[in-house]
Amino acid sequence: MPEAGTGRHSVAVPRPAWYPACTSRQLRNRKPIAVELMGEALVAFRDGAGRASVLVDRCPHRNAPLSAGRVHHGALECGYHGWRFDADGGCVAIPGLLGGTSERKAVGTHATRELDGIVWFWSEVDDEPQGDPFRLPDLGNGARQVVLTHDIDATMHAAIENTLDVPHTAFVHRGLLRGAKPSELTARRRQVPGGVEVEYLGEPFGLGFVRAKGGRSLEHHDRFILPCVAQVEYRAGDWLHIVNSVLHLPMGATRTRAWFVLRATSARLPNRLVEAVIRLQGPRVARQDVRILARQSATIARFGGEQFSSTDLDLFGNAVWRLLRAGEQGLRGDDLPAIEPREVELRA
């Protein structure tokens, strides 16, 4: 992470890489969706064949935003003069022009994949993608899913660290995520393919008002996976298995859109009850994080730059930053920097 007094926020965005554009549900109707990647204007839409596509959000005719148009006859129609474009960016119709059009590949395209209810796009225009987007975990039949979407006034790095930062939960989320009585935990950090993981040992099981008898403890793992995924996983035997995969889209230096995709299942409790608890508490927790991150960003701006003072409790901040910077430089796989293992005793 940068030294104090840089006069700006630290920003690191791995490219080229896969990023989320929207959920599949958002493209169910005929309205296109504006998408932004570090200030670059894009548009997502679904064509007549049901194919999701992401294009550059500028009509080549008179520079109107295509996201302000509509999907008409299976093509993206500009709201200014009605030029229509297919999922490959080709112009397929110019209203009023006799004899049709020979225009092809008129709008830049981003490779698109639709997986697990998420529409992903490759960050570079008219480029051949590498690998596949992140896959959400499959918790089996009967698992319930809740998706929350929030725009956050913070860098992607800050948003990712916040999701994975255990010490803040006793203060920002007091009474929601952890009880009033702190527990002694052991945290073990290790490197995983494409990221870093911390396992927490000795954490008691509890989800809102849902409690297991007999002092059952949680299996708790937090992970960061390049380029933009923060994941929190809890498992308490057959009482509960919940995974919160937070997918981040860096819209600008200090603007990040996050999709909190919570999947949960239980063999002991009605899955409807587990889902109800998540729907009750999830939005409250997310709003608290959004508020504290906005305040953090405002303070950084007020003081003219970032300043960090880390301890052994800060298991993710520097590790995530190093991986983001490496991803920004195009490093992948075995070329990523080594994240040193660490074991820490803490109270949370």
C-alpha cells in the first residue's frame, strides 16, 4: 500500500480481467443497463435470442449513449436516431435509409459470459478473453439465495478489505454479526490459487437469533480471489452452510459497485428461516459498511491522502493490495507475488 501523504487514494485495478456487469435478472426486460469500468462507459443488453452482450456505450452516429435507448426487434436501438446494433456490435438497421446498411462492427464489444446468474464482461474492448469468470459456489439442491446490490463511495481495494476484515464487525456491526461477549480466535493466513485465504478457529456459531445448542463452533474462511471477489464462508456442521460472495465492479477511482450474493442451506433448520434471517440482517449489515466506507473516503479526501498504520490483525489489507497491483501488471498464476503464511491470536 502507498506511503502516507500521497495526496490521493490508492487505486489498483487488474486488467485485462473479467468483471461483473449486472445480474441476469436485471436483463429480463427490454431496457439496457449502463455499466461503467473506471470511467469507461459501457452498456449491457439482451438480444432477441436471449444472449447477453456488453458494448461501448456510444452510438457511432452522433455519440448518444446507447444505454438511453431500448431493445427493439432483438437489437439495441439508439434513442436519438434509431440506429440498431446486434450483440456483436454490428449496425443492423438505420431507419429511413433506403437499401439498408452495409455498416458492420460499428460499436466496440466486450466479450461476455453469463454464469450462475451473473453477466460478466472482459475488461478490454474487441479483445480475446483469457480463462473464465469466477464461479459461484454450488451448495446443492434446496439452497437459498439472496442478492444485494450497493454502490459504495470507496476504492475497490477498500471495499474488498472491509468485507474480509473481522475486527471491524464488533464495532460497525455491534450486536448483528457477533455477540456482546468477545471470543478468543486463532487466524491462519495462507495463499490460494489466484488469491489469499484466512481461516478462523474457535468461533462460536450464531446467525442472528439462530443458535445451535452445545457450543458448536464455526468453520470460518475468508478469501480474496483476483480480480474482484471477496468471499466469506461459514459452516456449522449440518446446522448451516452460508457463503457470501461479494463481486466488485470498479466504476471509478472511489466508486465501486458490489453485488453481495449470499447462498445458504441447512439440514437442521428450514431453509425459509435461514433465508428470512439473511434478508432481515443482510441489508442492515451492508448499509452499515457502505456508510463507514463513505466516511473513510471523505476523511481521506479531507486530509489530502491516505495514511495507514497496520498491525498483525490486518491480515488482508496489504496482501490484497499486493495481489491487485500484480494483477494490474498482468501477472497471473505462478507469477503472482508470494503471500507469507501468518498465524495470529485475536479477540473478536
